[in-house]
Amino acid sequence: MARILFPLDGTDDSYDAIDAGLRALAPGPHDVTLLAVRMDGVDGAPPDLVRIWEEDHDDRLLPTDHACLEVLEEGARRCTPHGVEPRLLEREGKVIDEIVSESQDHDVLVMHALGPSRLHDRLHFSQGGRLVRKAGCHVLLVRTDA
């Protein structure tokens, strides 16, 4: 049974990665963990990125305390058609560090490769390479626009 980690950021792409990842890794069964990271501010982001985040006012992109449960519940709903009951995990800290830490206990980390916003693109492309290098398991980047 593959242990699969899906970090969720509240965007449709992160939810669509669940479907794409489970299809790519079929057949199951799979032990799935959905991870949302609670944080205050942005992980050492440059000032222009922080400005974009503040102007966006969308806490689903960078989950805060009250948004994480909603993000995880939506992710769990996306697992239902695949017959998967995921483990829901909420962590607090730096997003990359928490994903890397949790990846140590998994076989595959599945993430979406493309983002819908400037904020999302900056976070994933600036820190995504670091995540791939530091992850404690294989990393599968899935296209959600295909």
C-alpha cells in the first residue's frame, strides 16, 4: 500500500492534484494523507510577494487557522470518488519545512505543477525546487490543466 501525501493550499489546482495523483498512481489501495499548514504571514517571502498576498485577501491560498479545516474537508470530498478515506493533518509552521517533515513518513508526495495566481506561482516556483530536493520521498508533479 503506497503512502501518499497531498499538501493542500486551498486552490482548485491543489484539489485537482488529488484526482490526477490518484489516477496516476492507480491501482490502489492507497494510504492518503492530506496536509494543510497553518501559518502567520508568509515564509520569508520577499516584500512584493507579501504585498500581493495582502491585496488578495484570500486565506485559502495561504491557510490561516480558520481556513485549514475547510481546506482539508474539501480535499477529503475530492477523495470520495476514488474510494479513499484520507487522514487529515493540520500542522503549524513554515510550509516547506512541514511538508518536508511529513514527507519522511510517506512513499510519494503529490503536488500540482501549475498555479492560478501570481502569488501561487511565486510560492511554488520559488520554493518548489527546494521542496523537491529536500523531500524525504519521491515527488510527483501533476498537471491539473490537462
